[in-house]
Amino acid sequence: MNFAEKDQDYFWNCWRFTSSKGQQRWHFELPDELKQIVQSDTDWEKTEAQEFLKYFDKAFIFDKKVNPNSGDRVFRHIRAKNSTPHKTQAVTDNENLKDQVRNTLLNGFSYYETLQEPDGNWAGDYGGPLFLIPGLVIASHITSSPFDVPMRVLLKRNLWNHQNTDGGWGLHIEGHSTMFGTVMQYVTLRILGEDLLNPDLQRAQKWILEHGGATKIPQWGKFYLSVLNVYEWEGNDALLPEMWKFPKWLPFHPGKYWCHNRMIFLPMSYCFGNKIKAEESALIKELRKELYNVDYKDIDWKKSRREACEIDIFHPVNKWYKRLSWFTNSYEKIFSKRWRRKSLKYVADYIDNEDLHTRYINIGPVNQAINSIAVWHKHGKESEQFKQHVYRWQDYLWIAEDGAKMGGYNGSQLWDTSFAGQALLEADMEKDFPKMAEKIYSFIELTQIDRDPIDHKKYWRDVTIGTWPFSTIDHAWAVTDCTSEGMKTALLFNNKGHINKTKLVGEDRLKPAIDWLLMMQNKDGGWASYEKKRAPQWIEVLNPAMLFENIMVEVTYTECSSATMQGLKEFSKNHDYRKADIEKALSKGSKFIENKQLADGSWYGCWGVCFTYGIWFGIEGLLCGDHQGYENGSPSPKIKAACDFLISKQNEDGSWGESFESCVKHEYIQHEDGQIINTAWAILGLMKANYPDKSVIEKAVSFLISRQEENGDFPQEGISGVFNGNCMETYTSYRNIFPLWALGRYYRYYS
């Protein structure tokens, strides 16, 4: 067997992808040449298998200097291989712009339909953060639950592909090197079998030591290294499980934290309370020598609690956090064993409850990895609970041309599918793509959450029946904007009589969503992400992470508020249920969005890069209130200011392009190239406002048309998603959805 002669496709074809109710799974299949040779993990040591792995690894070498974002080429290659080629419409300069747009839309939707799953959703790369794989690999190491050999090869390959030229790794794939990123990738590569003789690993070690060693890793890193047993628990500020038994009226009770932070602190406090450590092995002893500038036994762990590499710090620790941690650290020296046992029992029960409600997916990847460790410790490796966790690990893993990665969620299925459905309807092309349309509706219907968390008040949860999640029905965390987009999409499809609706998402099924959305409105008139604000904003001073902002309590967002208002308004057009309450909510929401607008007319985008995203939602939200666009020649001052800001940022070629640095620096930072996603967001907002200068829109439309590829796809460009101000995420479906949505809006209403 000469694997050196095999092309890249041969190795990519070893992967098969399936989706069931949105659950995404990649499956490795041995090529025929190896089926008689490799029948267990130990067989991978055989010569022929090692030769295969060598070239299998090479098939996923990726040049991040071209673009660190994967184009999802493996997934799209597999879909192209298994799909009937679609006929593309010629788009030529001889046509008028409207005809060019129609043909671009036909090509784009024809291609995008080939990527739709049989269950109706779209799958895609939702990676970007570089600290997710390490958490999962550390969990797998501690629990002696290794990944299959081909997956281990591609996990390593992904990390090597995203190493920076200085030898380090960033917080995310486009970020500069940080201590957190570099140490986490370093220990992961060592766990996965990489030898320190590797010169690239030596460069990483050199970066770590030159920047002060691993004692300078921020707090999340200190936690991970502690459970790995290469950093002492004494070097952490106390993560007291007893805090869960504090009086509920305390403003800093962890039950009042933002849900992602709450669900990470939960298993962290379990691990801290039990001082869980990996078994001391030869590898652990080696890592203790490799990561520090002084002997491990000589490290001042108490002093190390406060150390952090300056280059990592995005959100400095506040004096009030230091005062609280002084109290918790002092208590840890004299803690009550009885209260500790009682607190740990509550925490363990809470983890079990959350596992059951989310069917062991958990709210996100960090929570999933740490919950796995806690469940392994409590229930044992052979328990059904732990086996369910290991089974769900695969839901987070994604294969792309840059290797294997862990997504920022178990996917963005409902979110992407809702937007795709709205784009198709706005282009008025659901009759051109009837199967696509029916499958979209079917997925929206089957993903409406069908259960409430058990004992939801005891475990700091809200009701969820009738709402929608970001990803899948199994995940089952309700989100305001996802509920609104899911509901709005269902309502829009309900008005299309020709769509086959085997199960109707009718008024009775939508009433709980309306009740929940109205309940979620905050006192300031806006909506947060998952829950109402439960604590005052000053609690953010207790943020210990250093890496992120706005993680302690829920905050109200322009995007979530606008999306919710759009959903409520669409419902009110079709049904009379709680009409007066909806009108009142829209009025308060409009005031909130007015107040969020910055002096220059823009809105900061908290979930997308960045001001182009925020302005699109800001304009749509204001128009749900009593603001007017340009349709009568006299737009409201807020709408005019937003449009003026956008026009001031348009490039000569008609495009808009923002760097992710806009999110970090809170100011508009120009990307070196025009970006199709930013351009689409910008003109979606301008067209919604009925901006009168068509030449502005037409230049952008021509730009979008020029970027479409021959097969109807669009190129993957800069990173477009963000969370908590400092960490970026890839949405590979955005490059298809938003250009088509913008072109559809132009074709139907503006041409």
C-alpha cells in the first residue's frame, strides 16, 4: 500500500457526517486497504497503519497565513461528492443588475441546498476559540477516556495548524499569542503524545518560559492545570462550593450569575471542593519541569494566585474581587467539613439535574468538559452518567481542512436555519426551492423546546417549554433571540399556504414563547440572552477571568432586544394574543435601543463583528417601535445617524469590512479587505431604512455578486462571530446566508 500516492480527497473521504434532529456526528471509516489490518487501537502501531496515519495527517496541513478560518472544505467536499451537481445560471455584465441578482440568488440557493441536512438544518464549523480542545483533552486524560487514534491525529494537527510564528497560540485562531492559549495547547499536545524533541514544541516552551512560566496563566488556566496535577490547588483563589448555600438574597450569589459563568463555576466548585487531581504519572512530572522557570517544589503558590501575564489581560481584576477572594481564601483554611459535604451534595445534584435536562450536552463546551470530570469523580467511569458524557463529546467535535476542533456550542443549527429560512422567503424563492423550504419549516417545528427543567426553581432555571434554543432540542437552553428568530420564521412560513406543514407551529404553540419573551424583558426595556438580569451590573467587578468582559451577570443587548421585538411584532401582525402587552413591550424596547445608540450613530455588536452587525439590529429594532425610515423623506434622527455612520465606512469597491479588533477596542477598525458578511449586514440595515441613494446599495450588491464562486458558494473570509468582547468564533454558514439575504431584499424591494 503506497499511501504517498493517494491524493487529499482519499483521506478526507475517510470521514462521514450525519445529522439527526440537529445532532452532528463525524464518523471515521477505515479505507478498505486497512480493514483487515486495523481491528483495534493497538493495531495502529503496525507499519502499514503508521504509514497511513503519516499521510492522513499531511492531508490536513493548513496554512493559517492565507486565512486562519477554515472554509469547511471537508464537509463541502463530502456534500459535493454525494449530491447531484446543480445547474448554475450565467451571471454576465451584459445583464441588468436585477437579472444578475436573480441569477446570483438562484446559484447561491441551489448550492446552499446541497449542504442542507435531511432533517432540515445546516451544519457547519462553529470553531474559533483555542481553549476548548484543551479542556476536553484534559478531561479525557484525567478520566482515562482517550479519543480514537485518527481523532487524536487531527486534534494535534489542528493545534499545529494554528500555532503563531512566535511559537505561541492565542485565545482564538486570529488572536496574538497569550499565556493561556500557549500553555493550554502545549499541555494538550503533550497529552496527545507529542515529544519535547519536536522543535515546534520547543518554540512553544520557549515562549512560555520567556513570558514568566505557567504561574502567569490566568485563572481559568490555573484551574485546568490544577485538575491536571501540574499546578497546586493552593495557587487558586478558593472556588467555594459553599457559595451555593449562601442566602439567596445576596447579590453575588452564584445562582444570579450569567448562566454560562454559573454553569462553569458549578463544576469548578465541585472539583475545587474535592481537590480533584489527575494521577501523578511520568508525563505529569515532566510537565511540572517543562512549564516553570523554577523547580516545582519551590513555587510560591499563594503568590501565584495573583500572577497573570500582562499580554493576556483584557479585563483586569478589580479590587472588590480581591477583597471577596481574601474572605473565601481565609475561609478555605478553616472550612466546616459538614457545610462542605452539604454544599458538595447540592452541587453534585445540580450537575446531575443539568445533565438530565440537556441530555448530557450541557450549556457549552467548557461546562461539558468540567462536568465530565465531576461526573466521573462522583459516579465512576463505568456509570451510565459518565458514558453519556463521553458519547456527547462527539457532538462538539468538527472536522475541517485544518483538523479536528471543538465548537463553541454543539452547533448553531436553529440559529442558522432560521436565518436561512428568512433569507429564502425575503427573496421570494421558496417556490423555486420547495423541498428546502419544507425542510426548514420541519426543523423549526421539531426544535421548539418540549420540556421544562425539573425542579427549575431549586436549580436557578426558568421554564422553557415553547421556546427555541441556539442549536438543538436536546440542548434545550432557551435563548431570547433564538426564540424570536425561530418564532418569526415559523410565522412567516405559516403565511405561505403552499408550504407542506405536516405539524403546524400554530398560535397555541406560540403562546408560551410570547409569555416567556414578555417575561424576559428587563427594567431598562431591553432583553438579555438566556435569562432576565438577576443581579446589579456592579457585580462585574467580581469578574476573575481577566480574559472576557460581561461574564458575571446577564446584560441587555441591542441584538437580543431587536430580534425579540421583531418576533413580537410579527406575532402581533398575525394574532391578537396579548396585543396590548406586546405594544407596551415594543415601546419600552424602542427606548432601550435608542439609549444604546452611540453618539456617532452606531451600535456596538456584542455577538458579531461588530458595528455593522450592531447597526443592522439597531435599525431593525427602532423600526419595530415608532421610528421612521426614509420612506417619507423624513427619517427619525436616530435612523439617519445610523445610516450616516454606515455610509462613512463604505469602501470604494462598495464593500464594508471590519476587523475583529473592533470588538476588542470598541471602535470601528477597518479590515484590510472588504468582507461579504459585513457588507451584507450593512445593506440589510440600509435597505430596511429605505435609504434613498440607490447607488450606495447597488455598489454593495455588485460587490457581493463579484464574490460569488462558480459553483454558487461564497468564500470564507475573516472571522465574524464574537462573545464577551474578546473571543472570536467562526460561522461558516454566514458566508452563504447573509449575502443571499441582502441580495434577496434588494431583488424583492429595492431593485
